Amino acid sequence: MGLRVLDFSRVLAGPFCTQLLADLGAEVLKIERPETGDDTRAWGPPFVGGESAYYLCANRGKGSLVLDLSTEAGLEQARQLAAQADVLIENFRVGWMTERGLGYEALRAANPGLVYCSITGYGQTGPDAGLPGYDFLTQGRSGLMSITGEPDGPPLKVGVAVSDLITGLYAATGLLAALRQREHSGLGAYLDLALLDCQVAALANVGAAHLVSGAEGQRYGNAHPSIVPYEVFEAADGPFILAVGNDEQWRRCCRTLGRAEWATDPRFTSNPMRVERREELLPLLRAILRERPRAEWLTAFRAASVPAGPVQSLGEVFQDPQVLARVMVQQVLHPTADSLRLVANPLLRGETPAAPPPCHGEGGVELARRWLGSE
């Protein structure tokens, strides 16, 4: 890619974005605080080779440079590096970088082509711009938790930091688009990304449904508000997912269940009818699906081209023949953790050898010297 990315970000949204850029060939120089470095280095257990699994998930392929930004010497080196960078990404509180002469307006004077991305909880404008933001807070405030969980249970967060990950993907997309535009204009750009904005955008069909109807979103547990049957069912020996996405699949599903007559039953013929009559249909389905083991149902539905699949543990996921065939587990050599298995980038699926996440301060000095032409 030939791009130089100066990464002042910590935790997940920013590092996830810059890891993606590193995977695609960018040189990423991760700026870390003395002593502690990225917050996630201490977010464990589990740890391996002194590094937390959390840190390892989002920092592959970077160089780590320790800079003390509380000193003028550290700030001056940061400015020099920014003058040589194509991209700068940061997630400090609003105004922090500007107060230290590292804001976009100051840096683009020396580097007009710089593409600068700020990631915060709530953005650079608005009444709450100065508030600290974390993924958990965003999941709550964005409405995501209000539609996640069982109907009679409390609101729940998603099991991974999905707001951070979505923001990281938006950031990578925006940066690449800005770099493409720079090829024509010669000028960089400033990207103001907020976790809250990105998660509100990712409400997708649920957000659109509220804007169209005015109705509040509901918690459906593992069911779907607009498709039936589309949820987890219990077989004789455990749970599996049946996901009937259209009426032709429904007709094949009915034949597989031995209830072909349901396909022409006026209560269930179309998906809107099945959604309206879900309280009648679902008990009928549950009674039949409990009669046979999960493996038998999955085999039968697969043969009929009806979407169905298992509910797997993480141990099962990383032994799944499809996951392994797609090379979604990548092995890298790490200086303190020896051979390390990481989740691969789905764009590359292990096809390109990956450098491991750096130890604190590893590789950054050499990378900085090359940027500054001092070697």
C-alpha cells in the first residue's frame, strides 16, 4: 500500500482500524505512553507471553514507539512524524491534540496531504462532545441494548464491543476514500467519527422501522421482529437455528417437517401472515423440532436448502471445518508468546504473512528513523 499511518489511538475502535490498514500493507507506527502503553495491555486475563489477548486482537503488524507527550521533546517528535505521515488517527478527548499543537489545523500547515481521523464517543460537536465514551455506554445510548435480550428480561449488551468495531470499519472506509480523493486534489481531509453516530447508523432496519412507523423497537430474544420462523429452536439434544428467509424456503421447510399442508394454510402462507400469527405457529414448530436430534434436523434442512445451523461454543467455532477451510485462524511468531494463534483478517484469510502485535516499544524506533530519513 505504501502508506504511512501515525496511530495515537488506544483500546479498540482506532487500533482495529489501523490493524486493518496494516493488514492491507500500510506502515503503522503506534504511539504509546511510557510505562503502561495502550490501556488494553492490562485488560486481562487471559495473558500470553505477558500480553493480554485483548491487546493482541487489534494490533497486528504495527511498530510501537514510546513517546512522552507530556514533554516538549515528545510533542516535537510527534509533529515531525506527522509531517511525514499520510494518515493520523487519534482518540483523545475533544481538544487534547489541539492543545498540544497536534490538531488537524496545525499539522496540515506542514503536511497539506494529511488525512486526519479523530474518534470519540460523541464527536467534536454537540452538547456532549466533551464526555468520555466507551462501547458499553454507546450500546446503551444508541438504543441497541433496548432491542437486545429476552422480551421479559433486562436490556443487554452484545457480547463483543460491536460499537467500537463498527466505528473502526467506518474509519477505515472513510480514510481510504479520503486518500483516494487526495490523489485528485492533493489535499488531505479531516474525519470526525463518533461511536454514537456509527452505532445509530448501524441500527439499520430497526432504526428505519422506527422512523417509518414511530413504534418503539422491542426485544425479541433470539427471534426476529420481521421474519418468522427465524430464531433458535430446541432439538431433542440441544439448540439450533432455523432461519426461513422467504416463502419458497418456508414451503421446503414444511415438507421437511412432514407438514406440507402448512405451506397452503391461510394463516401461514406468506411471511407477513407468519409474523402476525407467530404465537400460533411457533408452538407447533417447537413441538415437532423437539422430536429429533439436532444433527438429524440440520442434515435434513441442508438437503432441502433450508437455512439452518448450529449454535456453537468458541471451542467449536475454531474447530469448525468451514472456519478452518477459510483460514480464519492465523499463526504468527511472537517474541514473548512464541507461536501465537490470532483471528485472521477476512479480506486476506492468512494469505499474507502477518507481523505479530508489537511488544511495548518494539519496532517503532526503527520505523520512525526511516520516516524521518535518519537511517
